[in-house]
Amino acid sequence: MMDNWRREARFTNRRSNYPKTIENRKSSYEHTNNDNRSPSKKEVGPRYGVKQLPKRKYRYKYQRNNKDDSQDDNESWFKIVIPRGAKCPKEHLMTSLQQNMSLPLMALNFHAESNTVVFFVQGGDQMQAIRACSRRIYDNNGYALTINVQPSQIPVPPINKMVEDKISDALKGRYNYSLRSLYLNSFSQEPSLLEANLYIPLSRPSVFNLVVEKIRKEYSEIVGLSVADNKLTSLQPLSHLQSICKNLKALDISKNKIRSISELDNIKGLDLIEIAIEGNPFANAAAFSESEKSALVSSLRTRFPKLAKLDGTDLPPAIGFDVGDSDDIPPSYGHHIPNEIKNFVAEFLDQYFKIYDSDDRRPMLAAYHDQAVFSYSIGRTDNKINTFTQSMIAGSRNLLRIREEGEAKTELLHVGGSAIVEALMSMPRTKHAPSLMKIDVPFYFQQNFFVVVVNGVFKEFTKKQVHTRAFGRTFIIVPQGQGFVIINDILVITNATVEQVQKFSRSLENDSIITCIKEDRFGADCLESLNLGLDQGFNLNQQIQPQMAQMQPQPVQTQPILLDQAAKDSMVQQFCSLTNMNLQFSTQCLEENAYDLQKSFEVFEQLNKQGAIPAAAFVQ
């Protein structure tokens, strides 16, 4: 007796733990059957595919842990299985179900598996209505058909020719031929597919790959593509478009379920100008602060360098460490050397810079007038890498810095040949690039007065480092005796630009100014080749000609530097300490400038002065 009571108690407890929907189903079942028989344990449980839920206090945790990320909370899919259903026509089966249901029947992805019919429905109301039809519909032989219901993930349609043809027709209807754009927003809700009782979810990789393959074959010339609102979790299928869709410039992947920005690596080969990403978890996570937004834009531009519009909003100009040409800089008109004095200017400058670049500058004494005046100024001294020597900075006569009147402005003037040569000899050794010089003669009066302006680039050699400098030099030349001497010399020195550094590395070390003029390397303004002899009357000072003729330029040999990873890491750390930027931006700057620390710092200073470096670069 006691054993029977315990067995009955256990059975009662099991029944009480079923969800209330089961009890409701039982009463409905008993009400609709004339024999009022009670459902067996088999019918209540496994027949309907109902899972046993835990106790109420653990139910929330159970539902949260077993939630399918691929479907929303308000969306439930059920797989309907009807054994022996394939033995009767589809129209008969659907009509029988609809006659026993109070709701419209939406049977999606209907297909047969052997003698069994399988289709899917969405929503609990449809599921319960279909489940209530079990053993109330009959095949052609009068056999009562059983209906099994199972919870399901988002269904995948059987891929056959009919399904592929329907997908192709849907793509044609969504293609804009004038804009060459394909709109696949909410593709599973395409009316033409639903009318054919097909549910085509792009969130399933097999379906997405099939659609992408059709795009490759039939729409390779598309300019815009939208796959928004399709519950996508991966962009891997889109990677197949990179080699075919070369014209694809705009992509909309908004309102999907992409969790990581690394998914964009699958499409970084696309030359995108516009992209929409809002509504994805990885994009929503970056919407809280300006620094996170800047970091997101920077990350996008590392993958799509030409990106100009994000989520329909124009982006500011791209921030990079590659200083390009600006449209605001006026074009260069080359050089201007009047033909009648071209030979004189070439000879004078060629011999002057040969001696200036030599180890001994004392022979230049005869090139200056006894009352000649020389001064130099340094444009910038705040570059932490391309620093000038302290003696050079001390001798710089920059009138923007020397504001007080009096002796300070005159002390830095070097008057007389001896004082000038002494000042020149105290400067570091140099090597000029003749092919990069810009030579102009803005004014001259017969054979008595010449103003010669030279702009160019030179290498400066100190004991520890080699720097690339840009210079502008103005000579005023007057006749003296049988030749000519310099009466005024003004030199302005600054750091070279990135373009000037690159051009200097490609210049020929053994070039001379005369050779460059003969070969017309100074530009189209030098219309005639050098054909005037010294007998024309424009001779150099006879006292310095023999000495200049004996001097030869001394080319500087440089070897390329190969850096291993440890050296690169050390440079990154050094660059971080100099600029206060974080490792990511410091590494980016050095990589884009071939790990040239000097050039990288010049670019950083230029962009930082313009306020073009984002705040995210300084977030450690």
C-alpha cells in the first residue's frame, strides 16, 4: 500500500511540473474528442516535443542560457513533421489543415523527406493551431495523420532548381539598373518568396553563399549593395566579391548582429567610399564617447582608406601620416635664368658650392668683398629629432625671435670676408643636391649688379647624426677687378619636407650645376643650352679661379639600414615618448614612413600643428 502511494505521488508531481500550456492542451484535447479519453503520457510529452522546464526560480536562467542568438525574443520557429503525409497531394494536405484551423496557414519551406512531409511555421499561435489538428486530418485512404511539432532554429530551405529560380527572380526585382545597386534589405520577407511559401534567410551561411554566388555571376558591375536587416552574424560570404565586383563603392550592413569589427577584414579588399554599420553590436559599443567614435573611424579607414561617408554622414578628411600635395599650394614655374648670363651664373654657383661642400672652406675668402655682409637664420628649432647644434641656434639671426632693438640685431651680422669665412667654417659639413636646386635671377643691371636666389636641399653631417635640410640663399654679386665678388649673402635654413627627403635620396651625387643646366634639368624656363664662353667678359675673380678649379666634390656614401623587429619596437617606444601618442598610432606613423624616425617626427609635427591628429591617438 505504501509503495503504491509513493508511486502515485511521484506521478502527480511530474504532471504538476508541466507548463500550463500542456494542461490547457489536455483540456482542449478532451473537449474535442467524443470519447473523452485522457491523453497518455506519450501524447503529452515526447509526441509534441515539449521540453521539461526547471522550477520557476531557475527558469529565467535556463531560458537565458538556452536562448538562440540567431532569433529575436518575439520570434519562435517550429518544425512541423507529418509522417505518411507525402502519400497524399500537397494541395489536399494544406486544404485539410486550413479547414481545421482558425488562423491563416503559412507553411514555409514545404518539402518531403521520404514519406514524411516537413515544413516550418513561425509563432506560437500557428504552432498550437496546427498541433490541434493532429489525427483530425486524413490522407486519401482515410488514415488519420499524426502531426509532430518541434522547436526549431531559423529554417534552411532545401536548395533545388525551383528555389534557385525563385531567388534569381527576387534578385532581379530588387536590382536598380540605373544606379547599378542591389537592395537585399530584409530579404527573408521578400513578398515573391513568401507567396511561394519560401523563407530565404541570409543569416544562414549556405543561403548567403548561394546569393553571393549569383551576385558574382549576374551582377558583377554593381556599385552599391545593401544587406541590411538580415540578422547577419558573419560577412565571410561577401569576401568572394572582392575579386569580381571591382566597382563596388557603397555597402550597407546596418541593423544586423555583427559583434566584432574584425568581420570587416573579410571585405577589406573592397575599395569602399561609403559604408553603413549602425545597428550592429560592434557599432553600438562605440557610440558612447568621442574617443571611441574616433577609434572606430580610424579602424574603418585602416581597412578602407578611401572611406568618405559613414552611416550617411560625411567624414572629415582622412587623417594619415603621409603628407601629400595640397591643392592650396600654387604650382611651381621652374627657374628663370636669362640666357645672356646663364653661363656666368652656372659657373659661379657650381664652383661656390663645390668649395662650400668640401672639408676646407677657407678658399672662399676670395669670393667675398672686403665689406661683404653675411647672416643666416633657422626657421624652426623645436623639432626634437632634426635638432640643430647649439652653436647654429646661437648664431641664428631670426628677426621674429630677436624683438628688442639695439646690438642684438647687429651682433649676429658677419661683416668682412674673414668674419664670413670663419662663420661658414663653424657650420657643419654639407652635401648639396644640384639637380634639386631652383635658381632665379630676379634682377640684374647690365654687368654691374646681379641678384641670384637659390633654393634647394642639402645633407648636414654632425658628429652623431645626418639631417636633411632645406635652404634658401640670396647672393648679391658685383664686379671687382677682372671678376666678381659677393657683397651680400643671406641664408635661411629649415627642415626638409618629406617630398624633399625622398627626392634627395634619388638624386645623383656627382651632378654639377653646370651639367644640370646643360641637360635642362632645371626646368623648361632654361630655353638654351650652355653655349657662352668665358671670353664674353663675365669672368670669375681671377684670384680664386685656380683654387676653385682644384677643388672636387666629396660624395658621401650611405648604406641602407635594415631593421629587425627588436629595433623597430625600440623605435616605436622612442617615438611614443617623443610624441605622447599610443603604440597603435606611433606604429602606424613609423610604418607609413618606412621607420624613418626623422621623417616620421616631421610629419607628426606638421599634422599636430594643424590639429589633424585625433584625440584617440593620445589615449594610452
